[in-house]
Amino acid sequence: QKHMRGRIFFGGTENRSTPFILATKVQGLWKVVYQGQDGPYCETVDTYSFPAAVVPFCISPDEKNKGEYITRWR
């Protein structure tokens, strides 16, 4: 396995309001490339080739409305 998503579980269930991490293996070592509560930026997800099964959506800048972001489902 090359990619990983981690999130805190309470009572055996995933709590979607807690921060999570995305990590990928780089030269055989795990590297955390994202940590937070919001969706990760598409640039990060694409740079490390995360599959949609691990990261189903990401956030991209909206070129028409500067400063705004759109969610991209993968």
C-alpha cells in the first residue's frame, strides 16, 4: 500500500468532524502530506497520485471567483 488516510475513531465509529491525515510512501518511508478538517487541496492529491478510493474529493481554486474554492469529486 502506497497511500493512507487516517482519522480518529470514537467508540469504533469514524468521527467526520475530527482532523485527518493523508500520507504516502516516499522512498519507503511514510510522509504526511495533509492534515486538517477540511478537504485537501487537489494540487496535493494530484501531486502524490492519491486514488479516489482513498481521497474521494478535493478542493480547487475557482478561477472565475478569485478567493473562492470548489469541491471536485473524483
